[in-house]
Amino acid sequence: MKKGFTLVELLAVIVVLAGISLVVIPAVNGNLNRSREQAYDVQIKSIEDATKNWAADHIRLLPDKGGSYILTLKDLQDGNYISKDLENPKTQKPFDPNLQIMIKNTNENYIYRVIEE
């Protein structure tokens, strides 16, 4: 008697594996995309925090009430407020050094916001 699998048994295994992959692959891709979004949000928050540190050291440049000041990521990197190799998790490429961060003064409260294109 020969040992081995029949063609029908092999086809059944392939069909089962294909069915499992149809369920698993979209779930894994969804989790990866959510993780990238969360990592991106963390990077944006770290840029805003670095801007707050920059502002604490450059109080004289902060805008008057109702005004705003634009800073670039390169300014933060050159001042060692943030890493020069900061990577965008969505694109897997470095953030553009010309990325702008706005500091806005509203009623003596400062708002720090990355201007996303």
C-alpha cells in the first residue's frame, strides 16, 4: 500500500488555508493601519511638545494676543529640540524639514499645532 496524500486531500487543505487567509489578512492589515495612525499621532504630539520647549526658550518671539508664529521642523531639529531622523510612520520616510508648526496666542493661551498638508 502506498503512503501519501490523495489529490482530493491536498485540494481540501489548500481550500481551508485559502479560507483562513481570507479572514486573517484583512484583520492584520487593519491592525497595522491602526498602529501606524497611532504612531503618527504620537509623532505629531512629540513635535508639538518640542515646540512648547522651543517656545519656553524663545519667549520674546512668541506672538501677541491674537497673533501667530510659524516655526518649521528644521528649526526644532537645528535647535536640538527634536531628533533629526524623525520618521513619519504612515510613509516610512522622514518628515519634511519644512513641515510647519503654528504657535497661536488666543486670550493669553498658546495653541501649538502642526500644519498638516
